[in-house]
Amino acid sequence: MGTQEKDVKVPDHEGRRCLLADKHIDFIATYGKTNNEYEYYITEYLRMSGVYWGLTALDLLNNLDRMDRQEVLEFVKSCQHPCGGFGAAPRHDPHLLYTLSAIQILTLYDALEEVDTATCVRFVKELQQPDGSFFGDKWGEVDTRFSFCAVACLSLLGQLHAANIDKAIEFILSCMNFDGGFGSQPGSESHAGQIYCCVGALAVVGALYHVDVDTLGWWLCERQLPSGGLNGRPEKLPDVCYSWWVLASLKMIDRIHWIDKDKLIAFILACQDEETGGIADRPGDMVDPFHTLFGIAGLSLLGHESIKKVNPVFCMPETSLTKLKVKPILL
């Protein structure tokens, strides 16, 4: 079965030809307040990341003040453990995924001084293994996502030197495949999400020159389907979130012009809910904060005039990173 048969149809609705920014702002601002619903409790394991997704979407749409800053900061502080890492919610084990989300939230609010950053740096550093990889937490799972989380955290905290960067680069390069892409571990298949993590990590540490830019760029631009949407690997349906993972990777290696910009914009806009606001993975599906952020961030990379400029490595407004003087080295 070819990729043509695994695509979706994009409806031609008048209301889906423009960004429904005000509706998305309302959707995000009210999402976390309905804490009496079943969905709220079964997604507790994603809470920290959910807060990051929502706040970043609001900030990109110039509405960060729609959320109660102090309430958010108290939540983040309640999730830090004595070891320095952050859990997804209070009483959840610390993990690199949620530690990065916490640091990103604090960066958005210019509030890194609100937590114990020195202990956080130690938490990240101690998860690095002799081969340069990083465990996600004390249970020992290795994944290139965690390499990105680790170097991104340390970079935002101004402590990149705390890790063995040469070994970190060595491990990431061991996950590079013949097609130019990267997998979760050495020998794993290329996937757009893992590519973003590896390319992003290499950008943070100034090592993007190791990437086979044209081969990787070709693999990434091949993710665009006739509908205009992008998928994460061959033979899969398009998904709005890859408007971030694929596009950001192309931006970092200076190949974003290899995709059809107008068709991708039309696909993202077709995934909006015209009544409730929010963006779904595909047209007609249920919206959520995850896809809402990455749809908006993708539109920012494509130059949408009403959205703040997003940093392709950290998925945060460039304005949030200015004070930190964080400057990944892109191609």
C-alpha cells in the first residue's frame, strides 16, 4: 500500500482558512480549569508537559497573562524532588521529560530563581551513562529523547559544561542511520520525533556539522503527503504534531524550503475546531493542548504574521530566550 492510500482528505471550510487565534486562546485558558472531569485525572501523568504546552501556545499568541503566574509557579515548585528533578505532578517520580518541561515553564516566566537549579543540574548530570547516553530516570530507560532533554535543560540553566558533551555527541551519532535520520537507540529506525531530538541536541552543543544535511533533508521532506500534512515515518497518516518535529528539524538544517508551505498551512488550519477552538491531529478529530501547541508552533516556523517567532530547538518564543543568551548553532 502506498503513502497515497494512507493520507486524509482536507475539508474546504471557509472558517478553516484562517487562524482562529481567539478561540485557541480561550480553549487553552479554560482547559485546565475543568478538573472535575475524568479526563483531567487520567492525564495526571502528563500534567507538567500539559502546562508547558498550554503556556507556550498562549505565549506564542501573545496571551501568556491569561494564566495565573503564581499559581503555575507554585505547581511547578510542588513537583520538584529533593534530588532536583521534577515529576509530572506532585508525588510523581522525577523524570527528565518533566524536568525539561518545568525548566521551560520557569524560563517563560523568567522565574528560574524560584527553584533549586543547582540540585536540578546534578540530577541531570547523574543520569548520564559512560557511553554518553542519558537515562530518563532512575529506572534506566535509554532514548535519544532523554539526550535532548538533558542538554536542553543544562543549556537553559547555563550549565552545559556539567555533562560530558563529547560522549553525549558520540552516543547521538551512534543512532544515525543510512537514510540520514536518527532512531531512539543505535540500530532503531529513523523517526521524525527522534530526528528532532538528535538534531536539536546537536544544535545545542554546536555539533550539527556531523549531520548529512541533504540526505536527512530529503528524508524529512518526503514526510509531506498530498494532503499537505506531514507524517513521522513512511506509510503513516499525517499528524499536526509533525508540523513541528519535521519542520523544526528542517529549519535547523536550513532545508525548510523543501516542503510545500502553502499546503502544510492549509492542512494545519483544517485541523482547527471552529466551535471550541484548539487543534487536532487530523481534520475532524478531537482537539487537545499538545496538537494545539505544535500546530501553532508549526505556523510560526512558516512565518504566520500573528504568531511570535518560535525557537526551532526549544519550542519557545525567541523573546523568552533572549535574556538567557541561549543560542543554538543552526546551519
